[in-house]
Amino acid sequence: MTVTVAEVIRAFPGWQIYDLAGGWAAVRTNLLPRTSGLSNVRRGETLEELVRRLEAETRPRGTA
């Protein structure tokens, strides 16, 4: 699966997407408290990996 930055931005509107040296990062636009059990920052070596990690943030905890 090949994705574009524009597709990731559309699919995850609550996140800012950054192209970093050596990978990609996403930062929530509205940060959550540490006690929420969710991440405010996600990183992936590729956009596809970043998408998988962002999708994990949308699933209830304890499901795969």
C-alpha cells in the first residue's frame, strides 16, 4: 500500500504530519493528558508504518 502525505492528512485530521530525516512523525493538534492512555506523538520510518501506528490510536485499548 502506497500512501501520500495528503491522504494521511485527510485520514487523520487531528494530527500534524512531519517529514523528518529518517522517517515521519505525527503530533496531535490537541494534546491529551498522559493519563489518557493514548499517544500525543507517533513515529514511523515510512508513511505506511505511520498510518498503521495512527490507526492503532483510533482502536479501543486491548484490541488488535
